[in-house]
Amino acid sequence: MAGTSGRLLALLSLLQARRDWPGSLLAERLEVSERTVRRDVGRLRDLGYPITATKGPDGGYRLGAGADLPPLLLDDEQAVALAVALRSATASGTDIGEAAGRALATLRQVMPSRLRHRVDAVELSSAAPSRGARPAADPAVLATLAAAVRAREVVRFDHGDPGNHGDPDDRPGVVRRVEPHHVVSRAGRWYLVGWDLDRDDWRVFGVDRVRPRVPHGPRFTPRPLPGDGSVASFLTGRFRGAVAGEDWPCRGEVVLHLPLAQVAPFALDGAVEALGPDRTRLAVGSWSWAGLVALLARFDADLEVVGPPELAAALDRVGRRLVDAGGRGSAQN
């Protein structure tokens, strides 16, 4: 019986590895007869595995999807990958943390100790400091929005936090009508990207703040996203404050009187070039000219503006405000 059990596990592993298996090839890999393969396939079917026979010159077997989830057979690498994915699910931005935790506990219970150690090591190396609690997206809302994207149906929803209406469009009773283009996860939070029919513009909505209304609106023909059509590029640009494209709306270039080693680690996505032992060229962007000035002020060093004129004007404007604020503080003391 031990030989039969081991052979069944080997057969199941082969069936999971590829879509179709000729019976003769399975027999060769397992070093048994095709008759034995047929009997073992029958045993797996009795255990709930939906294995179908394929016809043709190389007739064989295929493992399909059934009505119920049968026991799964995972190799070491698959088990570790699944455990790490479950461990990361609590930071995915969806409200599935409890279910993921229970699934992880079930998986760890049957894991050999050598695999548990590997999973624990990966968990420790991938741990990141918390940036504060993020609101979780309701899986039911995600499913509703994703279905509307596939069906190309206008969605109607309230948007905003109850009692918090900082956005004038998020007032009570204001129903948003949007042609949904994508539902996408970014930095642990889910967003709906779509064309707002009432604002006649593209908008990005936090799914955790969406409360769908039924029924959906009419079907629509999808519009192309601005720029290169990539939702990733579109989101990057919107979060940077760009109207079109993904580049920063304000870009400038300066020469900092600092060595390259003191500039490069803090240049974010800017470009740096050493001009000498104590001079570094920095080209960098920001969401506004004042934001770019603040970024440059962090270096606490003398600098020369290469361009554009808007950056020089912003430095002058912000500098005068800071001087005036410092003067008022001195006068009060």
C-alpha cells in the first residue's frame, strides 16, 4: 500500500505540472503499465480529483477544475511561495486578513520544519515598518467594480467618508457616475480609475471610500487612457500632480556645492552628476515649484540654478517669505 500511495502522489504531481499527459508518457515516468495508470487515475477520482480522459492518437489525462476543492499537492518551492503570499495578504489592502491568517495557520501546521524555517526567514527579511493603518477595501465592492469593468457598465456610487466631506464632490446625496476603466492596487491600497461623466475628466477613487449604488448604468465603449495607455503610468502621473503623462509637473536643475556622495542617497528619482570633488549637478522633479524648493533646501548647501526660470523665481519667492517669517519671530522675542 505504501508503494501505491507514493505512486498516487507522484501521479498527482505530474498531472498538476502540465495540462495534458499522454497515458503512455505517464506510465513511462512512473515506471508502471498503462493499466496501472488507469487504475491510479480512478483512485484519484474517488478522492475528488476531477481528472478527465482525452481522446486522440496520444489519448491521456487532464486534471481539471471541479465543484469542490480537493486536497492539494505542493512541492517545497510552491509551499514556501504560498505561505509568504498569505503572510503578505494582510498588507494587500483588502479585508481578507483573517481568512489569510487561518489559511496560513493550516498550511504551517502540515509544513515540515525545514520549510517553516524558510518561511519565517522570508517574513523577517521582508518586514517593513508600518506607515499607519490603511483603510481596507471591501472584497464585495472590489468584486462589484471588477465586474462592471469587465461588463463595460457605468457604475454609480457615493464617494467619501461619512461625516468628512473635504472634497466638494463628496457631499451627501452626490452620486458619482463613472465609466470604470481599471481596478488596481498600488502601495497597499485599491483604486478605481475611470472617466467621470459629470466632471468630463479622468478620476482616481479610493475603493475603500466607494459605496456602490444599484443598478448599474448603461454599457459604454471604453476610452483610451491618456499618455501611453498604461494604467501604471497614468496613476504615477496623477499621484505626482501631472495633468498628462507620468513625469513630475515641475522639473529643475541645480548645482549643489556638495560632493556626489552626499547628494546621491537623497536625490530620490533625480539624476546626479559629479562636477568636481565638492560640486554635483542635480536634475529632479516635484509636484510644485515650492515643493521643489523644499526638496533642495533639505541639502542645506549653497547652490546655483541651472534652470528653468520658474525655479529661480520660486527660490526667490520662498526665500523672501522665510526671511519675513524669521524677522517677525525675532521682533516678537
